Amino acid sequence: MLVTKTALAFIVLGLGLAFCGWRFLKAFRKAENPQGNRKIGLLLTLFFFTSSIQTAGIIGLGSLFLAENLENLYYVSLAANIFLSTFAVLGVYTMCYVFFPKIKLWIPIIFVLALDLLGVVLTVLTHPIPIITSGGNIDWNLGPALSLVTFTLLLLGIGAQSYIFINLFSFAKGRELRITSLFLAISSFGAVIAQFINFILLRKADAFFRTNIYDGLTVLTGILFLVGLGIIPFFKGKPVNSFGN
């Protein structure tokens, strides 16, 4: 088994996201909220668990067990691109459901699915074979068009999450929820920056340099989720009252 830094980084990130989803699930199960707020809690929980499957389940474990064959890593990349629509749809759907209820929800969903279909088609047509750098990182070797589509999908999913928690911080009830929302807003914004650096800003840079930065930011985000949400009270005490005055 060839263990790469990329596999370990995404497994750590996935564990952090799963931990966050679990904490949300516990918090909103005991919440004395209107039914609408419970649905929001469920959507956020599903978002984090879906993100965990994408990062740890597909990319992390796929890279861990299949890295010895670069052709197999291509199929890991293809599977990740296919599943990326689930992650992005949940993020966009939750944001529109909470903050833009007048928008017909099928419109952004169709847009995300069409964009993901484009990414899958580009993956099949270009058939990028990943490269393992001398530093033990995986360079997915995506072309410019596929990099842009992948970044856009990640931006929609993670950016929606960031928007949700920025607004939740603004008018949430309870100090613990405000602290947690601010932490998650900053973390998700940092994740957007990491995607921009990897897929746009440094796409043409040396693979060793770029992948080390990206994997380093990835594992750092996972550690922040695990450590930060372990320290923050996270809805202890009073039941969650997430929205409203």
C-alpha cells in the first residue's frame, strides 16, 4: 500500500467534517425549535456528512488503497467529481431554503447538476492521469477547464456553507451558537481560499509546491474542525434556538 500525504490529509478533513455533522445532529435533535429550524439543522447535518463522504470516503480512502495504480486514481477522481454534485446541491439548497425562499429551488439545483455533468464529461474526455509527486502528494493533473468547473462546484458548496454561518452568527440566539457559527464561517471561508489557490491561482505552479500547500491546508482544516469543535461549548446548556429574534 502506497500511503500518500493527500490520502491522509483528506481522511483527517473527512473525520473533522463528520465530527461537525455529529455535533449538529446531537444539537438539533434536542432543540426546542419550530419545525422549519429543525429542517435547517437536518440539512446542515446532511451537508457535513456528505462532505465527509466526499473527502474521507472517496478521495481519502480511495487514494489510500488505490495509489499504487495511477489509472485507478483516475477513477477515484471521476467518482469524486460525480459525487460532488450531492455536496454542492445540499449547500446551495440549504442556502436558498433559508435566505432566498422566493427562488424556485429547482433552478439552482438544475444549474449545479448541469455543471457537475459538465465536469464528469470533461473528466471522461480528457482522462487526466494523476501524478504522485516526489513529496508523496497526489497531483490530480486536471486541465484548465476541468479545474475551473471543479472549483466552481466547490465554491458553490463551501461558499453556501460560509454564507449560512455568517448570517447565522448575525442573528442566532445563544452565545454558544454564535461562537460556533463564527468558527465555521471562518473555517469554510478558509477552505474556499484553499480551493482557489489549488485550482486557480497556482494551477500552473510546480506540482510539488502546489500539492504540499493544498494538502497542508486540507489537513489543517480537518484538525481545526476536530480540535475547535471539541473546545467550543457547541450548544451546551440551553436548547438550540438557531433563527429568529
